[in-house]
Amino acid sequence: MATMVGIKYGVAYSWVGRNPDGRLAVFVRGADGTLQHIWQMVPNDNLNWSDWTPLGGSVTGIPVVAPNADGRLEVFAHSGTDATLRHIWQTDRNDNRKWSAWESLGGSMVGNPAVVQNSDGRLEAFVHHTGGEIQHIWQTAPNNGYSGWGTIQVFPEGNPAAAPNADGHLEVFAHAPGGDVQHAWQRPLINGWKIGRGFGIDSCASNPAAVQNKDGRLELFVRYTDNTLWHIWQTAANNGWADQWKSLGGSVTGDPALVQNKDGRLEVFIRGTDNTLQHAYQRTAGKEWSTLESLGGTLTGDPAATQNADGHLEVFAPSTQGDIQHIWQNPNGPNHGWSDWHSLGTP
């Protein structure tokens, strides 16, 4: 259910965001096609949430929420009426009930958008254009309006993913025809794009997910056609990539979700072929990985993962009961065990 898109505070942007005061907020498409959201009443309180509240609109697919430079959340979604990119934003930094009207950014897209923050705080959105290539649009100033659309000559099979490098320049990734993964990056910062060669595989079967390591190196994850999870990483921050992919094994489906633990170790979550939540984590920041393990649950879509204000992880997923369920780390420290699954109700 999630497209991994950019990173701030070690957390990849998805359908779960965080208010400036630390309270998490979840955004999903409701049964009536409108955008619905729910939020923590107090930061780090995993059990006390608001009721589901409608934000209107007509949404197709999975929304993406990202913070503006001033912390106000902004949500982007594929319009259910005209296939354009639409957005809505908080008008008050910490009030989840105060939002703008929906506004169209135009364009013509398929699938779900990816959104990331530039080094100067301006949001930038990437979409799979109906013409086949990646198109993007960006704020002309932090917390402000948007440019016209530009084109990047990368041709995806699915949804793009984007992430900032350690120096802030953006990099965008896409599952390409034939099963490879293509990428492009800003050069120099903000102005112009360099198209890179593929990563030399023919087995990608998912949308890619990218996140920064503690030392700033990007790491990229995909699901292979044999339903195993693979990853590849930059050999140095802002630089080139390893020569070959490495498998984390497993029996998984859908798209991976990525997040950084409080101590900087990456953790990946993905739906298993048995519909449980599977995860693996770096044993040491930037180094070796655990094997995939099950956290249970009964998922019907891809998970979204994020940090709470105090750094403990929380994962959300749609369940077979038709609701959104969540599970979280013991707040006393990373990998000190996980809670039972809890329901947020049906949006």
C-alpha cells in the first residue's frame, strides 16, 4: 500500500506523517473514495487516537503525506476524477482539523506519486506520466506555490521512488521495462537531471524503495520475481553503487517500506506471501542485516513505517477485517520487542 518517497528524521514519506509537535497522522482512501485521516491525541501515545475524519476529495490509489519546511503536513493524491495530481495542506501547524480546500496541480498520471523535500525545504513531487516517462513539479519557494511540470527521461513500469542524497541532491528510482531499475539524479543541486544507467538486473517485480543510512549512503530495496527481497547500496555518500545486489531472502509480496531506527539502523517491512508482516533490520548501523522475521498480523496491502517523536517505530497496514491495524516497538529501545496488533477502526 505504500510507496516509499523521500526521507526526513530517518523516516520515508508514505501515507503516515508526523505533525511538528510529534503526533502521528494516518491518511488513507476511504470506502467512499474520499481522503480520511486519524491522528494521535498525544505524541508517542500508541493507544489514544482521534476518530477517523474526512478531508473530502476524490482519491485513487495511495496518498502521500510530506512536511513542508515549516512543518505543516501536505497530502498528495492521484485524483479519482481526472487523473491529475491533487493536494491539500494544513493551514495550522498542529491542528489536524484545519486544512485548505483541494487544489489540482494538473498533469496526467497513473499510479501513486512520490514526494520529497529539496535541500532548501521545497517539496517536489514525481509521477508516472500517462505518456510513459517520469514527470515532476516543485514548490517555487519553501511553503509556497508550484512550478509547471518538467520531464525526466526515465520510463517506469510502476510508481517512482525518490530520496535525497547526503548533500541534499535528489535521486529518483523506477522499476523499468524488462525488470531492471533505472535512476536519475539532480546535477547540480536543484537545476537539471543526469540520467544514470540501470542497475543491471532483470528480476525486479515491485516498486523500489530508497532510504538513507546513518552515514548518508542511500540504500535501495526491491522484491524479485521469485518473491525474495533484495537490496543494493551506495559505496560512499553522494556517490556510486555496489557492483551487485544482495538477497535478504524471504517469501514476500508487494512493495517494501523503509525506516531508520532511533540509533540509525535501517529496518525494512514488507507483506509476506502468508499475509503476515515481515521485517529485517541492520544489526549495526550501515552494516550487516538480520534475516526476515514475522511480526504476525493479517495484511491485505503494503505496510507504512515511521518513527514516533521519541524514536520508537510504529507500523501500519490494512487488514483482512477491512480496518487499519498497527503495531509498535517497545519505547524503551530498538528491538526490545513489539506490541500486539491493535485496530484503528475502519476509515
